[in-house]
Amino acid sequence: MNGSNDDALTPAQCPRCGGNFGCGALRLDQPCPCSTVTLAPALQARLRQRWSSCLCLACLGALAAGAPLELPRQHVQ
């Protein structure tokens, strides 16, 4: 994303992969980019039980595609 929309993203660190990303959960001007990812209700519940903060878009996409909840240790940053 470019322009003033970047200013509305909150710096965050993904609890799954450790990567930095811009979280748009608190944006008022438009939906967060993660709202484009469809997660099954059961997966959403598992994510809420495991983590209390947002995950990056890459991890959400991978989980939606069937990736395991936990990354192998060598992949965590």
C-alpha cells in the first residue's frame, strides 16, 4: 500500500513467524488487509486460543491454505 494509508498501519510483530508487518485492525478509513483472507471458524477459534494479537498477512494466507499452526523452529525469525 502507498500514500497516507501506510500512516494508518500500526507497526506490529507477528507472533507466529516473528516478522514485522503493518497491522490495520484499528484503521477507520478502510478495512484491514487481513480482511481479504477467509479462515474457517474452527481455525479462527484456534488462533484466538493460541495468540492474542494479530498475525501477518503471509501467515494468515498460509494458515488459510492449510499450513500448520506452529512453524518449524528454523523458520521463526
